[in-house]
Amino acid sequence: MQAPWKPGESGNPAGLTHEEATLRKLTRLKCARHADEIVEGLLKIFRDEKKSDATRIRAGVEILDRGLGKALQPQEFNILVDRRLEQLSAVQLKQLRQSYIEANPELVIEHKPEEQKEP
């Protein structure tokens, strides 16, 4: 199957240029080389009892955010379901699913059904 664009034409014209993508990659590599030093600096600030509580907390949060990922933020999801899910029609369940996806796109993981294996 051939791509819908011509050779030499971008499939994502609004995306990053080759130069921008290269610059991002080089910047990430440079940051990665200094990651241990930066974490040690943040730990030094976090452990320094002479620093203000706000400064120490901020350093701790930065360490946790980088090491474990930022905590999920609560999302408002208002939908009235006036009956049990088992009582909803297929159309209503699809609408409920779509509403959830639109409200929480970062939480959605698409699953592809696995092929049935013959015993």
C-alpha cells in the first residue's frame, strides 16, 4: 500500500521540520548527560535545612515529577447515567464511552482484540 503523499512530500506538513526534530533530539541527549548532576543538585537543595520549606518542597516535587512522573490531575466528568450500565443500549454505551474519551483522552488506552487461537 502506497502512502497518500508523494515522495519528498511530508505526511505531516504542520509537524516538526527535520532540523527541529534533530535539535530536539540533541537537546534531550545533552540533558540526559547532565541528569545525574541535576538530580544530585536538587537532592542537595531538598536536604538543606537552611533552605526555606517552600524551596525544599519545590526541589522534592521536581525530583518526584521527573523520577515518577507527574501525579494525575483530577478531571471533571459529568454525565448522568440514570440506570445500570447493563440496562443501557449499545448506542448509549458508545455515547458514554465517547464522552469519557473526550473528557479524559490521556487516560484512554485502546485495546486491539487478540486473534483467537485454535486449540
